[in-house]
Amino acid sequence: MKVLGINGSPRKDGNTSILIQTVFNELIKEGIETELIQLSENKVEGCKACRACHKNRNKQCVITDDFFNECLAKMLASDGIILGSPVYSAGVTSQMKALIDRASMVLAGNKGLLKYKVGASVIAARRGGAISAFDTLNNFLYSKEMILAGSSYWNMVYGNAIGEVEQDKEGIENMKNLGQNMAWILKKIYNS
């Protein structure tokens, strides 16, 4: 089993990465392989709404000079996906929005590719806007027929400077619980 984490933050190894890694640590304890993609290092352009992916139905976008098709291939090859974003203007980052917009279009033209995969969203927030960002990521996962892992609270942790999220003890415990729940679901699906 493998879980792919996608960090939508423009800051490499920032608070969002810390949250994804906290979830990963619980998955690793259960023998689940993990991989982290940082969109800060991989350019993803926005969707041009050309709908060529609906015509071609080849599980790819016709824009080929960025990281999107490679990222989507990794999503399709994974058993679980964690989407993470900090809050920017009460929503997800432009990097994450570009990814989910393009993925939504390609997946709409190639139905069922993420069906029954286990998904989760995590949000790093300084103060407000976390619910809106969380809903955006979850709506993407739900609309692709994924099974969402939950936790004991909404999957958001508070902090501003890099590393401050680790001071939100309740939030970090929630991330650990999310990892444990995700591992349980994956094992129920793939070991039965």
C-alpha cells in the first residue's frame, strides 16, 4: 500500500509539510509506504478548459510542459492521497487550486480513476479561512468517489512561522489520529 501526500504550499518543508509528515509517521508505523510531492518545486499551470482530455480520454492533460501529468500518474498509482494546503485568502493556494482544477477536468473525462482510494485533507492556518480551504480539498476528494478518512476534529492546525504548528498540540494529535484512521481504512480495503 502507498499513500501520496501533495503539499500545496509555495514554501518547501513548511507547516503544511510538517502536517503531512505527521500523518505519514503513523502510516509508516503500519507498514504503509509514503511519498511527498511539494508543489513549490514542481510547476503546475491552471486549467485552460480546452476539454481535450474529454476527447482524448488518455488519463492526461494536453499541457505537457509542467508537472501535472506526472503528479496525476502518481495519484492514480497510489492507494491513498493526502492533499495539504496552507490558507491563502480564505482558501487553498493557487498551486493547489491549479492541481485540483486540472485533475478535476481530466478525471471527469476519464471517470472512476480515483474511485475507492482513501483520501484526506490537511490545512495549516494562521487564523481564519481554514474551513473554506478544507471544504475545497474535501469537495475534490468526494467528487472523485474517494473514501475520506476523518479524525477527532477538522484536519486543521494553527501556526504561522515554520514549525509553529507543532505548538498546536491538539492539532498535532488530530493529525496522528488521522494517520491511524487512514491506515485502518487502507488495511480494511486492501487486506480483506
